[in-house]
Amino acid sequence: MPSLEKNALRVQMPDGSFVEIPYFKIKGGFYSPVVYIQAAQHGVELTGVYTIKLLLDSIVSTDVNGTIILVPVANPLAVKWRRHFYKMELGEPYSSYHPHQMNRLWPGKADGNETERIVYDLYRNLVEQADYVMDLHCYEQWIAPAALVNGWDEVSVRLAEYSLLPFIDVYEKSNVHRGMLSYVATEAGKHALTIEHSGQRWVFPDQAKLVHKGLMNVLRYLAVIPGEPIKPKLQLKLRRDKHVDVYAPEGEWIIVTLKTAGEEVGEGEEIAKLLDMNSLKEETIRSPVRGVIYWIGSTRSHIDTRPSEEVQVVLKGEKYRIATIYAVE
Ligand SMILES: [Zn+2]
């Protein structure tokens, strides 16, 4: 059995107080790779915390060849603040420019604001020693789980494939924010993987199980835990692979979703009903292709950040996208 060390970083805040960041270090064997896995950079992305709990339970009872560092809550200030960023106001949009947007602040600043100091200590003490860096996030529940990866690093792309998630988003260097953990890690010669579970604000256990299964497969692929990894089969590349947008017909509708993001659908299969709010007449929305649903229901950007601004209602004259479905040949 591997050794398990439970510890915590103590990060000093500008006012002299300390924030504690618990972490787990699991070590075994003679093989040297270090894998760093963290969750909850954003305060409402909680499913990853549960995924890390599942990983910890699995890893401590297997053989480990290398070191695995688990940080279940990378940003305790934002989690306790109950929003994406520490000090984010109610109704404030998600953005790259908030001074506490943690995933734009890597590798941090020793004398910066609260979040920059947390980032600095995480990076210096835990990330820097890692060969592989995995960062767990959550999309809104209307978007399918996906593995995000920097396309200029082939090893990272393999990690995304072995995560077995249905969608892979391959980034080009010109489109990546320089302060993201995955970018900073890749530039430092590490290999990085970002995972998006589906669903913010509360824990979605099925999503945690799905990502746990995928990360265990990645650890097998890296030979950090024993066993033959499953070879990835059906995976769709976001933006690049063939996909169709499905729009609501003209009318005044309540959207009734019948499928969830990430589900496979057949050609002609019902994915949603549209309910006329006056006559209660129903309109059936079908998938025009056989494929996998990437987005369904609420399809505006960052809808769960400002929940009061998104309701599944289509108004007259609106061009409303009900779903985006990636085709499977
Ligand atoms: Zn996030």
C-alpha cells in the first residue's frame, strides 16, 4: 500500500491572517512521476471536490508507483464566498478580468491579493514539483463534460483522450489566457489537463463518478497505478467536428428538456418539447442527426453565473438555440 500524508498549506493574507489549504500526498514504488490534481478554483464548481474524494478512496487502496498530490479545494475563499470568485458581487458576470478570477492568476504573486497569494503558494509548494497537472472545473449543467487541452503539447492531448470524456476541446496557443494553470504548467514543460464536469452550484454524483473513472484511466495510462488502460473510442473534437445547432420555431415557449448534455441520441429522436404557454400545445424537437448532445436547454454564455437572468423560456421574435449536437458517423 502507498503512504498517505495529509497536510495543509498555510497562506498568509494581506491582513496577516492565514488561509489553510488541505492536501493529500500519496506515494509509493520506485517510479518517479508526480501527478497533481486539484478542484474548486471557482467557488461554485463543487463536483470536483467529490471526484477527488473518490480518487483518494481508490488510490489509497491500490499500488501507487509515483506520487499523487490531491488538493480538493484549491480556492477555499471563493467556496466560502459561494460564488466563482472571492468578492464577486451577486449578478456580476463571469469574466477573465475580476481581480480574484483565480484561473487567470497563475503562477501567483507572493505579495498580491488574497487569491494571488493562494495561487503563489500552491504553485511553489505543490505544482512546481509535478510532471502532470490536472485541474477540475464544472460547466453549467446544460453543457456536456469535456477535457480541455493545449494542442501544442502532444502528451497533454493523450491525457485528454484517456480521460474517456465524450468531448475534447483542443486549444491553440493564440487562444489561451496566459494566467491559466494549464498554460503556465505546459510552458514550464509539464503536461496539463483541464476537466469540466457538467453542473455547477451543487455536487452531481454521476458526473463525479464519470470523471473519477476517466482520471483512474489516465493514471493507469501513466503507469502510476496498475492495470491496463481502456483505449479511448468515441470522442468528439469541439468546434472542429461536424455539429448542428437546433433552433426553436417562432413562438412563445416553455422549454421542456428530455435529454441531458453528454447523452447520445439517434437521428430523429426527441430531445425536447416546446410548450406554448397560452394554448399548452406541444411542439416536438428532434435531433436532426445521430450524435452526442453538447449543449441543451439554456444556451447562453455563463448562464449559471447569473441565474436570475436565465429561464428556459423562448419569447416572440427570439432566435433561441435549443441544442447543439455533434454528429457521429
Ligand atoms: Zn472553473
